[in-house]
Amino acid sequence: MSCWIDHSRRTTLGLVLGAVLLAGCASAPTPEDYAKEMPRLELRRYFDGPISAHGIFTDRAGKVVRRFSVKMTGTWNGTQGVLDEDFTYSDGTKERRIWRLTDLGNGRYSGRADDVVGEAQGRAAGNALNWRYTLALNVDGRVIEVQFDDWMYLMDERVMLNKAVMSKFGIYLGEVTLAFTKP
């Protein structure tokens, strides 16, 4: 009887470990997974003119630690775009970020901003855009570099939802959730 229990425990442990390993090997979504989704996101069209957004930052436990609103204006000249963002946080602090965007064709985009380390890379398909970049954040007077895996989903011609996972050295730090609205 004790051999059966020991074997049963080992089998159960093996199955649990196998499931964990398989889950770890599961592929992450790609923009191409959304290629047939509508409405189709045309970044140059959506980020042209005034846009407002409201968002939250949640820590790794899921607690909302910061709320904010953003007023932005996008302008394009051919394949070159500027997205001028003015953030206002719930504690009254303000921040500005100016993105310089390039439409590289075939659903690929690049972007730069003063607090972005290097260049952001984006790919769009269907109603989705995935941005990946490193941001230099000022945290308690110290600058730390964190990675963003940023997903945007166009809901209709006015509303786009944005979910960005923030990490450092591959360790999950939290998420930013935003809702963009065009007038």
C-alpha cells in the first residue's frame, strides 16, 4: 500500500511539473494572431489629431498604485509622425512625452522619445499593435530602466484599449491599462 501511495504522489507531482513546463513553453501572442480582427488599426489615421486617455498602473499584486489622464495630439508628415503626450497624475504631478514615430511599412513601426532607451519597435496586424521598448523611469529620485510589452486593440473608430506589461530582468513588475478616446 505504501508503494502505491508513493508511486501515486510521484505520478501526480510529475503531471503537475509537466503542466507547468508546458505552460512555460506556450507561445506568446503575436500581432499576426489578430490579422483578421476588425476594425483594422491604421496607426497613422488613429494617432492623427487630438486624443484623450485615462489609465491606471497596477503593481504585481494587482493593486492600483497610480491613476492618470493623458491629453495628446498626433501629427503626420508622410511616414513620420509626432505624438505629443501630456500626463496628469492623480497626485497632481505632470509629465510630458513626445514620441517621434516612423511607419516602416508592412505593419512595422519604430519610435523614439527622450525617456525611451534606444528605439521602440512595433508591429500591427488587424486591430492590434504590439510595441516593445525600454523606458527610463524616475523612481524616488533614481532612474531605472524597465521593459514594456505594450498591446493596443482598436475597438471602433474612436476607442482603443491598451495593456502594457512592465518588467525588469524578465521579472514582472506590474501593468499599465489605458483607454484612448478620439473626439
